[in-house]
Amino acid sequence: MFKQLKNIDSAFQHIKKFSLFFLLANVVTVCFGIYKFCEVIRQERQTVHILYNGKVLEAFASDKKSNLEVVLKDHIRTFHQYFFNLSPDDKAIKASISKALYLADQSAKKAFDNLKEQGYYNNLISANVSQEITIDSTKLNINQYPYTFTCYATQKLVRASSTVLRKLVTQGTVRDLNVQTDNNPHGFLIQSWETVLNTDVNPNAHEPI
């Protein structure tokens, strides 16, 4: 009889262990299923479907922080292109500078006013000079806020008789506005902007503007 009771107790222990193992396995399976479900939902929320030329295209959304350095560099490049890519036309200059000033604070407005007072833009127009800029590189520090940058560029002044190249270096900081608009799609603002260097590469190739 004791042997039978011992066998019953042993069987009960086995059933108990099996039940606990089965319960634990179910809990792990349910938790894994919930995790995978949440991951699928998150991925679906990042998927955007765009209708283009009658076709549905799939795109993936990403937040600004995931590619912060790329977005910052593009903002800096866009500002410099608006500020320095100029045609010898008063309305074109005003339109381009106006776009640039949406991307920076009063330091850019001050630089524009100084150039205007010096007659720089009038000289471009009277001499029929086109001004273009190429961004060579941008050094960023995204480990501190506001983000600091140094922009290295080549400036080209084109007139009928000659082409002049200038090395341009500017620096400043960038603040996150946390809002994006049509005039400022990146949602950043350049601050304390200044020109560190602006010298001719071939100083004997032209007359002063």
C-alpha cells in the first residue's frame, strides 16, 4: 500500500512539474506573440503609401533624430546656396536672400545689411556678375546643443571676361525649432552665423567687384 501511495505521489509530482512547465511555455509564447504584434504595428505605422502617377508606392517614415546629421547638413547647404547663389538681377537677389533669411536668425540679416551698405549687390548687378557657391564640406558637432558647425565652400564669380574663385569658410550654431513650415521645411534655425574666411584663390584674375 505504501508503495502504491509512493507511486501516486511520484506521478503527482511529475504532473505538477509538467503543468508548471506547460504554463511557463504558454506565458513565454504569449509574451513573444505580443512583442511581435507590437513590432508589426510599429513597422506599419512607419509605412506610408503614396499615390504617384496613378501608382501606389510604399515609403517608410523616419523621425528627424534618426538622420540628424544629414538633415542638419542639408539645412546648412540650403541656406548657403540661397545666400550666395546670386544672379545680376535685383529681384532675383531679393528673392534668394529672402528665402535664406527664413533659415537663420538676425546674424544673417546683419551680414546681408552690411553687404548691401557696402554696395556689394549693386556692384554685382552693374558688373553683370553671377555668383555661385559649392559646398566642399561641413564639419558638425551634434554632441552638444545648439549644434555647432563650420562650413567650407568654394565661391565662383563669373563675368564675361573672367571667372574668380574664392575660398569661403563660415561658422555658427543650429537650433531646433521643433516645427516645420513651407519656408523652413527642416525646422532648424542657424544662429550666430559669421564669415571666417573669404579670400581669392586667383587674386590677379579679375578686377575688384
